[in-house]
Amino acid sequence: MYPFVRMFKESFRARRATPLDLTDTHVSHHICWPWDLDPWVELNNGRTLTMYDLGRLPMAIRTGLISALRAKGWGITVAGNTLRYRRRVRACQRIEMRSRCIGWDHRFFYIEQSMWRNGECTSHMLLRSAITSGEGIVPPSTVLGAMGRDTHSPDLPEWVRAWIAADALRPWPPKR
């Protein structure tokens, strides 16, 4: 089941936190509860993606993105991601999550997230996100204009540009 209670708690905290610039880092703290575990008694890979939601939503609140989405009737969707796992997270361990928007192009926002335990990175994710309306994808420049923000993106890191290029080579739809 989706962790709605944790989502509401993180949203509540974010509304009372200081606002963030779009590319600032939102830091949150979480616990790996028994219901987050897989049969090997570590944080389930699917639950890791869900927990990263718990960092992105408050980040979006603190940057003003959620307010703009509500005002315009827009939605937000994940349009792709890649996740690197490096250290196990076990039951009842606390992790620090860092979430930040690292830039955008003509269609997508690129978000970097990481989980840390005892000063070591346990996982790192790059996520591509789109803002949607009834007409399709809303260009980031339009979204940023609605937020009253500068529409010029910071330069995307080389590894992000390489990921975008590699993903563009991937056939869609996949072959049967």
C-alpha cells in the first residue's frame, strides 16, 4: 500500500519549511519500516522508488511547483528514471534523502535524488518528470513562467546529457 500517512506528514512539514529555489536541495529523513522490506530483510527496490516520492513531493511544495500546478490544473508524471543501488538499507535504519532539480530541457525536468546512511550513499536516482495538462506535456518554460521563475536551465551535467542521449536510442515501443 502507498505510504499515505508518511506522504501527508512530509507535505505538512514542507508547507511550514522555508521556501527553496528550484535547484536547491530538499533534505528529509526517513525510517525503513518492516513493511518496506523484501524477503531478504532489506529495503525493497520498488519501495525505494516510492520512498523517493516522499522526497520529491515536499521539494515540489517548497519550490512553489505544487501551487502552480493547482492554480493551472496541471498534473505531474514520471517520464523515466534510472536508479543505482550501492548499500543495503535494513529494517529500522534511518536514512537521509536529498532531492533537487538539476535542470530542464524543452519537455522535461531532471531531478537527482539520493539516500544516505552514516555518511554513505545507499542509492542514487536520476528522474525525468513532465508536467501535464489536457493538451499533453506543458513545456518547462511555461511552468516556470507560471511560477514567476527564470526559465533558463542550469547546464545539465554530462552524465545526465549522456543518459538522455542513450534513452533516445531505446526503441519505443519495445519489440515483441
